[in-house]
Amino acid sequence: MTELAPAAPPAPRRRRLDLTTPTLLGLPLGWLAVFFIAPIAIVLLYSFNVYSLYPGEQGFTLKAWHDFFQSSIYLSLFWKSVQMSLIVSVIAVALAYPLAYFLALSGTKRKYVFLLLLIAPFLTSYLLRVLAWKVILGDHGVINSFLSWTGIRDPDHPISQLLYSRFAVILVLIYVWLPFVALPIFVSLENLDRRLLEAATDLGASRFQAFWRVTLPLSLPGVVAALFFVFIPTLGEFVTPSLVGGASGYMYGNQIVDLFSTGFPDWQTGSVLAIFLLGVVALLMILSARFLQARKVTAD
Amino acid sequence: MSDGDGLPERQLSRDRFLRIAAAAGGAVLLPGVAAEAAGALATESGRLQVLDWAGYGNDGGQDMFAQYVKKYPSNKPQFTVMGNESDALAKLHAGLKPDLFRPYVGWVKYFATSGLVQPWNPKLISNFKQLNPFMVKAGQHNGKQYGIPADWGFDAILYRTDKVKPKSRSWGLIFDDRYKGRISWFDDLNMITLAGLYLGFPRPWRQTDEQLKRSQDLLIKKKKNVRLIWSSEPNLWEAFGSGDLWIAYAWPNDWVQMKKKKLKVAYMRPKEKPIAWVGMFMLLKGTSRSKLAHAYVDAWSSAKSGKWLEDNYGYGHANTRARPTSSDLLRALQLTNLRAVTEPNAYLDRDIPRRALYARTWEEVKAS
């Protein structure tokens, strides 16, 4: 009798090293680390005078941070910029919502054509679009010329607040950001489960009630995302204010640029202002991310 | 590097050979200058690296250095743009290695003592003797010629004569409450100096803390009258030319440009005196193209280049023989008077020992 040898256990399969994920993630993460995290870390070091481009005394100090928080001027300027950005964001969202609503829910077959029209201004240069407003808003621009032609305004006394003012910055920023705002709201409304609206109607809700209690709450993540989408970049805006803002439209972003590059370089204070802005923006992004994670509601 | 180093590495073209032969031949007659020129050809190679303002390189300013390019076609200048002196300083510290650059006169002492630059040898600049002696003097530090004067102009007041009735010939016009929303300042820490001049401080470039506070308070208080703080001339021309502005801190060329637009304008020299600014070429320490840099500045310093600059850019030129075609510019710059840039006519801009504090003070004015 031959003994049957117990079956040999299967040879363990050699575990293959899966490099797909590290390869896919490595490049973008490396890119971020080198060109985003490292520069921010350097700017942070500048703000504490640990690192400096210029010869002179170096060493860790909180002086620039202390001066920043003690300075009513910089914080006031930051608050002024927050107010301006908030006004821009709220008005842009208010104007974009009906537009996005029409495109997403009207059932028009040409909605993507309209959407293309909405983003058509992006085909021209940002600078060109902003500069065009100078032609419209100047003392002898389109608006003032029209007002004097109709006799509403004396030609010798045009509305000078239209250009080189805070108003001009807000107006131009709204114009520039409107398409950006409309897109996330459009996506949010486009993904809305239409059966919820039918159910609301079946249950006796009027069109306004259905909008107020169903459409608006469900599109809020898109609205909030759009709000932050505008607020965050406009808070550090400096191109538009430098073109149409004049002395009164000067914003926090302009101050950062000027501290780094005009007069006499003050990279330490400039870095403090930049890091403070970054901190505020990061906080806002965390908040906006929470809204974006809101669960989708369906009729199922 | 000894004379002759690097020569074997380069192939001598026929053109190049003839030029060296000419220089060598000329050396019999003009031993010093020709020998220097021949030496330059023998020892210095590569393109001349120039750190200069926009508009002075191959983007429109070619006529200023055409003579240099003609003479040294193998060493054509290569330009890096500087936004201002602060930007240039950052670039130099960040590792840029130009052979020469052009800050303005108020920075001469700062750079001369920074260890970044070295003095020029005026003997290598044939046009040097034609340069305005007051500007030449302003380019010196400890008796050495660190700056070679180039372009220049005034900081004074441009205003619309049909809209503005000045109470007096004073810097006070750019603070005048009657013209709220029609005034433009210049985005520069010189605004602090100017406020000091207006307030009657004896040394506005060396204000005490208390004086700086008073200058800043004045500027913050009067900023409500200001519509635009300009940072580039086209920016000013557009706003002033379209009628948005009536009064501006401006340069002579701005007056000429507005006159060309048929505006009724005057260029006021305030009783507190205008401030004269002068562009100064500075030679970087350790440059390997020192003689080429001298040749480049020599080309810039000629009367021909000067006239071109005056006719095309509207700035004055340090070469006293340069004369613009425009009689308006001739008058605005007072080109027939060598002393126009200095007292008793004007203050030549000068070193500000506490420049960083001045800059911070001005930034706070803008932010307020």
C-alpha cells in the first residue's frame, strides 16, 4: 500500500508590488510639495525673519506678526477687502442664480448653447475685458456721455465715482466672476431629482413653495460653493483694483504686491500679510468643503 | 583672467579679424583707447547682460545702444527687465548676474555701499566729458564714479489751466481740497519727501520720526482728494488725457504728451522746488564684461542717443549737447541751463538713509 503523500500546499504566489497608486499620486503630490508647499513654507520663514533674501540681521522673531496685529491700517484694509469681496460674491450669486435656474430647469433644448454663450467672454483676454470698462465708466465714457446727451447730467459735472473707485472694482469683479458663479449653481440644479418637484406639486405646493422648500435647499451646496468660489480669489485680488480702483479701490492684495516689489522691499511684512490671507482662505475652503459634502437627496 | 585667455576658443571671423586688425593699427596712433578696445575684444566674451527698465532694450530702445551693437555684434546686449530699484535689488540678491543696471540717483549711495557694484572708469567712456557735471557729481560716492548719468527729468505739477486756478505756485496744489477727485499722485516713497518739502522741513530726505508722522498724517488726510495713484506714464496719460484728472504729480514728458492732445495744460515748478531725478548706470562687481559695459554706456551717453531719447521718450539726457526737436520739451527741461537740476532751481534727488521706513510709511498711506 502506498501511502498517498499529502498534497503539497500550493506555492505561495509571489505578491506583486502594486506601484500603480504611488505612481499615479507621486507626480502630482511631488509637484504640489515642490511648487506649492515648499514656497509657502519659505514665505512663512520670511515672515519670522528666519530666512531673508537680503543681507542683514536674521533670526526668529515675531515682530512683523506683532506689528501686523497691532496695525489698525493693515487689518482695516483686510476688513475693507472682505467687505468688497462679500458684496461681489453675494451680488454675483444673486444675479447668476436665475440664469442658472433658467438654463437647468426651463427644459430648453438649447441650454448648452446658452451655457457656451455665458462663458464666451473667456475667449477674450481678462485684461482686455477689464480695460473695456474704462471706456464705459470714464468721465467721458459711455455712461456719462449718455447722461449728458439726455440732459440728465451736466457735461461739466459727470459722475466721477464710476471709475477709479471702490464701486468700479466691485462692478468689474461682478462682471468678471458672473460666469464662474453660474456654473456650480447650474451643475447643482442640473443634478436635482425632478421627481421631488413633481412630488411637491402633487402634494399641493405652489411653484414658489416648491422652489422655496425643495429647489433652493437642494441647490444650496452649489450656491455656497459658488459663493466661496468668488469670495476666495477676490479677497486677494490685485489686478482689477490696480486697473480701475484708483486710490480708494486699493485692496489687501495690492498691499501684498507693493510690499514685495515697490518702494523698498519689505518681504517680511509682505510675507506676514500673505500668510494671514492664506490662513483665512484655508479656513474658508474647509468650510466650503463641508457644504460641498452635503448628501444628495433623491426621491428613492 | 590674463589677456588672451579664451581667445583660442573662439573662431575669428573675417569681420572680427579686420576689426581687431583695425584696433591694433589704430593703437599706433591712439595707444590707450585702442589698446583697451582690443583688450576688450580679446578678453571679454558672450552677450552683455543688461538689467534695465522696460522700453530700453530690444522692445523699442535699440537706438540708444545702436553704436554699441554696430561695434560689438558678437556681444549684443541681452536684457532682463527691472520693474523698479526694489525689484532690481531682489533680482540681484536672488542670483541674477547682470553686467550693468540703471537705478535712479537716490539709490547711488545705497548701491555703492552695498558691495554689489564697482566704480566705472570714466576714461573708457569717450562721451563722459559731455555729460552734465552736476549729474556726474551726483553719481559719485567717496570720489569714485559709481553712477554714469543717463536720462533725467523733474517731479513737478501738471495741471489743466482751463479747470484749475492755483492759489500759489506750490506743491499744495496736489493736496487742494477744491479739486477733490481730480488729483493724481505718483506711487513712490518720494511722496513722503514731497510732503516734507511742502511742510517746510529743512531735510525732507532725512525726516525725524516726528516729521515722518506729520508727513504721513498730511498724506492720509489728503488722500481723500486723490482719484488715482499712478505707477506708469501711459496710466497717467490715459486718465489725464480723457479728462478724469486735472492735477498730477508728473514729469516734463507728461506735459508734452498732454499738450499734444490739445489739452490746456501748464507744468508748474513749485516754489518749494521740483525734485530732479537722474537714471544712473551702475557696473556690477565682478563682471567679466567690464569693458563691454563701458562701451555700452558710452553709446548711451552720446549726443546722438541723447537726442533720440529726448525726441522719442520725452526725458532729458545727461549729454549737454543733446537737444530735442520739441521746443516745449526744451523749455520744460530747461536744457539750456546746466544748473536746472540743482539748487536754486531744483533739488537733485538724493539718498534716503531710512529708505525702508519711508517705504513702509508710504505703503501705510496707500493702505489707509
